[in-house]
Amino acid sequence: MRQKRGHLDVQDEPVDAQETWLDDFAQPIEESADPVEDDGATFGAAFFGWLVASSIAILTAALLGLAGTLIGWSELAAWLEAQAGTTGPAIASALVLVVIVALAAFTGGYAAGRMVLSHGGRQGLGVWFCSLAAVLLASASAYFADRRYDLVSRVDWSTLPIVDGDWVTVGLTTLGAALLLTAVAAVAGGAAGTRYHRTFR
């Protein structure tokens, strides 16, 4: 159809023909921006999240070890014994260990959650399982190394800030708290990482 507009004849084009190349370019972006709701746990995201968690744990432990060296371990142990008795150093060490691994688990879960668009909690749980597998593998390696080279007998246990009889209770309590808190922290970190996409998408 031709219409006269001033001195020019303009032919109306169909609506489909008026779409520009920008519309064709933007359409795939809009479709890909939709979150994928049915993806499950990804091994790659969980593995790299475990690497982040391990790095944070090692770095935090190294910084605390440096601080303890600067203060003096013997002075620190004596102060803890004066404040909380003979079990003070053992309890304080257990609390510090639990806080370190929980912080590392949250960070690793968050890193894994940032790698996916949905189900960040599953990614965080995957990070926790990777960490558990790494701990079991390291424990098995240490056990066989001790069987071969008798490493435990070479340690002077009397210099450690823990008294006889309480190491079993403190160790089991620390292990249970670490397993529970790291699982919760990893899942929470994964959920927080996925929430980033929903907030800034």
C-alpha cells in the first residue's frame, strides 16, 4: 500500500520486515538469561569450590599460626590455662579449628554457587562431599605412612597443650561439630552464591 506523505510516496512494509538486526541479536540473550531450574550438582563447580575452600583454610591457618608464633605459643597456652584451666588450650584449639573449617566451607560453597544459575545448595553440598573425600584420602595416606615409617612415636606428645584423658572427648566433639557446621556452611554458601544471579540478573 502506498501513501502520500508530503511530496514522497511511502510504501508501508509488513510488521515482520521491520525487525532490525538488533532485535535478532538481543533475542538469544534474553532466552539465555532465564535460569536453568532443572540442573543438578556439577562436579566441576564442586571441585573448584573445594579448591577455594582448601585455599582459604590453609591461608587462615597460616595467618593464625604466624600470629601465635609472634605472641608465643607457651605464653598463649599459659594464659589459656590460667583462664579456663588445664583444658583451656584444648578447647580453644578445637574452637579455632571449627571456625576455620566452617569459614572455608562457606567460601567454597559460595564460589561453587556463583558458577551455576540455580541449585546452589546442591553445589555447596558437593563441595562438602569433595572435602570429606579429601580428608578421608589424607587420613588413609597418613595411616599407611605411619605404619611404614612409625611417625606417631616420633612426636613428643608431652609438649602438646592437652592433658591425658580429655583428648578423646575434645577430639570427638570437635569432629562432630566440624562435620555438622561445615555441611551447613557449605550449603548456605552455595545458596548465597546462587542468590547473586537472581539479585543482579
